[in-house]
Amino acid sequence: MAIVNVTPDSFSDGGRFEAVDAAVAHALACADEGAAIIDIGGESTKPGAEAVTATEEQGRILPVIEALRGRTEALISVDTYRADTARLAVGAGAHIINDVFGLQREPDIASLAAQTGAGLCIMHTGRERQKLADVIDDQMRFLTCSLEIASASGVNRQNILLDPGFGFAKDTAENLELIVRFEELHRFGLPLLAGTSRKRFIGAASGRDAADRDVATAASNAILRLKGAAVFRVHNVAINRDALAVADAILETGAKTGGKTS
């Protein structure tokens, strides 16, 4: 899943793809590098980012989605927590709704996904609420609530992807523990997305500034692939595909040998 931020203030690439032509060109380049999903967002979700209106968000992303429709085989995802924006984006050609508040700010997103058959990425966040002390307990409580909203709205469970929300109101220690214990999230029985790309905790571990964290991101994604992550939301498609190819080769070898290496 390639990140296309149609924003002036995203934490590592703000302003680079704010113009429609630049965003479309970047999205197509990511697809050429092997991205299966293009995730288009019109509001920065970095800590402390200034909120934008729904009208501003829609004005940024809808022309990009419309321009991409029919020009790539990659699926188009809309990164929004607003039901109205999601509705317009699906109408413009988006296939997936990526909700960073996990249906718990605007539950109507679940109804929209049920009605249209759109894919639904449900993300965990620690923002605007009191978290449980244990990182997995908090994941279980939050995501269980989100899945209950989805089920009550009639969302097809096969259309759901879960995202543990690396970096969203989580400190470095919590993010690293979430990687260590990632396999515990398989109890949901749903595919899992990893969104570590260029995050602050990746910088803390590597000592790199945001724009220079792609190698460290790829290392985290290779580890998460070995732990069963299925989708990877990244800024740099090529370097992460290389890292994931190695991880997949290791998994394939392990499957053939039963885990034996000699």
C-alpha cells in the first residue's frame, strides 16, 4: 500500500504531492514499482497537525481519485475518518476506506462499506481516549468495539483489514512491544496491516530523520512479515518490496523444511 499524501503538512513529504498532477504521477510511479494499493489522504494525521474541513479534504483528494480511475490496476484507498468524504471517494472510484479512528468517530463509514461493498481498513488509535496499560489488551478492546460496529452495520467480514496503528498515541517502547507481540493480533482471524513507515519510533531506533528512514522501515516490515503481517503501508515501495521478498523467501523455505535449516 503506497502512501500518497495530498497535503502541505504531512510529516515526511508534505507539499511534494499537493498538486493533482504531482499526486497522480507519484501514485502511478508507485504502482509501476509494485504497489497493489494506492492510499490517498487529504489531511495530515501527524501529532499536532492542524485539522482541515471536509470541503478542503475532498477538494484535495477527489480530483486525484478521479484522475487515477482506469489508469492503474492498483486498488485505490481513501484515508479518511469522515463518512461523507468516504462516500464521495467511493463514488469517484475508491475501492477501500481506510479509517484511522476505526469507525469510532463516524460509525456511518461502516454502513457505507456495507452498502457499497468497499474494503474497510479499521485502524487502532490511542488518541482522544484513555488507553489500557497493556498494549495488546488495548488493541483487543478497541478493535473488538470497532468490529462490533462493522458487524452491526452488515459489513462483510471478508472485506475487513485491521491496522494496529503504529505511532498513533503510542510511544517508542509501546510501538516496539507491539512489533514483538504482533502475532497475538492473529486471534482476530483477519489480515493485518503494518504502517511503520518513517514513523517517529523508527527514527528513535535508527537515529535517522524522517526522510531517511526507508531502510529502517524496510527492516521493521521484514520482521512484521515474518510475524504474519499481510499489507504494508509505505512511502518507498521499491525498497520495501525488496525487504519483503527476502522475508517471503525465508517463510517459503521454512514451510518446505518444517523450520529446519540444516
